[in-house]
Amino acid sequence: MPSSLYYNAKLILPDRVMVGGRIGVAAGRFVEPSTLSQPHMIDLNGHILAPGYIDLHVHGGDGSDFMDLTPEAFLQVCRCHVRHGTVALTPTSTVARYDQYIRFLELCQQLSGTETGGAQILGGHLYGPYFAPEAKGCHPAKDFLTPRPDRDAQLLSYAGSGLVTLTTAPEFAGADALVRAARERGVLCTVGHSYATLSQMETAIKWGVRHVDHLFCAMSDRARLRQKQAYPMRGGVLEATLLFDDLTTEVIADGKHLSADLLRLAYKLKGPDRLALVTDAMRAVDMPDGEYWFGCVGDGERVLRSDHVGLMLDGQSLASGVMGMDHCVRTFRQLTGASIPDVIRMASLTPARILGIDREYGSLEVGKRADFLVLDEELQIQQVYIAGHRVV
């Protein structure tokens, strides 16, 4: 692959915009422009050049769901999301049967790091087995598991290329052993779909929990916990996430899940280094309005795409996202007033740091993978590159 020099660009660095910037690409990585010999010269005419987006929490797109449990479905989702600027992602499961969890992890292991024609698969996000059933949200009522060492060991055997993130409700008995065992294998442990108290969350941090899924959604707070105990009022997962600096978190910034007020609150209290943007997208991304399966076709939950969001069939409750990361970036900036470097960092370098892959991904630094985007002034996708190859 010949080397290239991109110039006359607005480079989006983690803390600033470099106008009139230039950057070199050789052998799929960013290099110092001065090291290139007779590169292919590409004038970006003042367009924005930004690091590619990384999605920590994504279920599907373009009519497919990772829980369809076929290589073809995985590739379809990856090709969908690359059109929206996502260059790498962690396939995220839904509540399912135990055998489906195993097949999901097998496919993540098989396809991790391979050529997809779209976003690269970083490894699986096991999401569903260890939910509190009363906090399941739109997930199907299948095999909710409680931690059990023998069964946990089989799931954790995929740690590495198959399993990189594990979500649990820490109020379960045995959750401490599960989290510690996962952390020993290098798995990121997160809390989601949980009605834990703030004190239980503080204890979970000591086990090794470091992240909380989709802030404000499917989690306990003071008001919910007061229904079980009149006094003293207690904080829940929400308050713990905002309180503890050890915890990073994420928001679904599609403009439907959370109001501008809540996005501004999260941005102010967590900041761009502890707050990631995610899509939580299901199979209805880039599809028309109508009914869809959330999870495996015929074995998941029927949901509705309407008004640019996923809804339960009664239209009264949210059911996942249906928009790509580019939409979330633009929406977060519009609703919060965040700077372009901050909002792009929350979709690139911050998720890379959360996953522990920021030496390779997340910013336009020499030596890192040349995964980048060309954007216009409205942050609309113009071009997408993965390892220096243009894919969109």
C-alpha cells in the first residue's frame, strides 16, 4: 500500500483543532509527514480529519442483530455502522438462552480482528446473563443468570478476543467472585440493568467494576429505592456513577433517550474523559419505521422503530437506539454546546481508554492505527478509513 499525505485539514486532536494540519499514513498507521518519500498527496480542502468512532454498546443495524448468531449478521452490522463513522465496536448481546450466549461468544472470538468490510470487531460485550430481571428494560425474558462459579468459568473462558466486556448487577450474591475472576482475565466489568444501592456500588468498585452502562437508563436512583425503604433515602446506581471518579459511563445521545438537561448534567459531572457516547443501536438502523425483533429473530422481543428511536410496541417505553454514532456526535454537540474536540473524544479516545486499547486506537497520534474520518463542518461523514484503506 503506497504512503499518503493528507494536508490542508482541520485535525481534531484530543484538546484542540489544528487548522491547516497534515498527517501521514503508511502501512496502515499514522506517521510523521517528514518521514514519507514521494507520498500520494491528498488535499482535504479544509475539511475536518478526525479519529474514527468506537462503539462500546451496539446490538445491530441494517436489518441484522448480533444475536442472529451468524457470521453474515455480524458482518452486516459492521458494514452498517462504518457508514456512520464507527471504525471499531464491541458486539453486544441481549438477554438470551445460555446456549445462545455461548454461540455469541464463539462468533466474537472467531471474527475479532478479521476483515469485515466495515467496523472492526474488538471482542464481545456479554450483556444480559447477569441483569436484575426487574430492570430488564426491553430485553426478552430468557435466561437471567446468577453468578455460579462453574457456569461463569465457561463464559469467562472466552476472555480475550471473544469476551472483552462483562455487565452485571452487583446486588447478586456471588457477584464479587464473578467480577474478580473476570478482572483477572482482563475483562472490563461494568454495571447495567441493576437496582443496586450506592453502597453496593461502592463495594463493587473495590471488586474491580469500572464502568456503568447507558447512564440514566434501567438503573436505580433515590426515587426508585425509596419505594422499598421510606427512610433514610438512599442513592442508587445513578448517584454512584455521578459521585465516584473511579467510574466511567456512557450516554445514548440520540436526542430521544435523554433530554438536553440530562446530557448537560452528565457532561458537566463526568467530563469528556469519563463519558463515552454509545448508540445502543438495534437492527432498525438505516431501516424504515415499523416492527422489528430486538435480539434473535423469532426468539427475542418485538419492538417498534418510530420517531428515530426504538420503542416497546405500546409506544410508552424506550427500546434501544436506531441511529448511528455520527448522529449521536452531532446531537450531543447541538444539545450541550460541547466543543468539537470534546464530543469527538467522547466517541473515540474515551471509549478506547475505557477498553484499554488507546495505544492503538482513538486519536491521530503517530504510531496508532490509521482509522480516521473526513467530516464536513456539520460533522457529516464524507469519508471513512480503516488502517489507511478507504471504506466509505
